[in-house]
Amino acid sequence: MNRFLLRLFMSFFIFCSYGIVAQTAQNVEFKAVKYKPNVDAPLTTNELSKIKEVYGDQTQNIVLNDKAKVKRLKHLLRNRIRILKIDQAQKHRNYTLLSEVELFSAYNPNLKRDVVFDRYGFNPLKYNLNFFPTQNVLYRMDGTNYFIQIKSQFQ
């Protein structure tokens, strides 16, 4: 009789613990990144120079040998980063200033901040910005009406 109760108790315990584990598992929704056809084109000279500025001697090993990384960087530079000019002062809410963002100097310790903002020569890869947000993000260029918009990769 004791063996029967012990087996019954153990079976009940195992069954209950399985139910608890099954209930704690969460359904996570994964979204696919939507790439535009322009990411299939080769890197431009301008894009390659921006990448080389940030990755230095490691450009070939870290970036160019990794086709997926090249594709993500092309998508980022071509489709997801925009420079916006917003003249209305009331729109200049408390966005993160570019001067508050650290440089991404892991591969190039000689990387320097831009002293003067040049809209066309600006290299966003130099900064440790949130390049993979779930929603669009804005950063404000210090002392200007310019903002860096990083669009979500899931749009």
C-alpha cells in the first residue's frame, strides 16, 4: 500500500511540475526584417569609407567577410538612417544629444567626434547609436536643428 501511495504521489508531482514549466514558457513573436532591393547592390565608395573609418584594419575580417553583416549595414545606411531638419523649436523636445552618445571605438581607438556637423559627410557608424530599435528613434545634433532618425528594421 505504501509503495502504491508513493508511486501515486511521485506521478502527481511529476505531472504538476510539467504543467508549471509549460505555463511559464512564453510565446515570443519574431518579426522578419524587410530588406529593400537596393541592399543587393555593391557597397558604394562612400559607404565603404564610412565602414573603414570605424572598423579600421579589421574591416575585412569583421565586416566584409560576413555577407549578412554587409547586408545589414547597407540596409542601415541606405534605408534606415535619415538626417532631418526640424525648424520648429517646440519639436526640439528632450531628445538624446549626439554629444551624449559614446563613440564606437572598439576597432579604431583613434576615432574622433565630428567638430562641425556636415550633413553629407556624417558617419553615423562612428557613434554607439541604437541601430536596432523596435520603434523609430531620434537623436539631436548639438546646437543645430538637425536630427538623426533611425527607423526600425521591421517597418
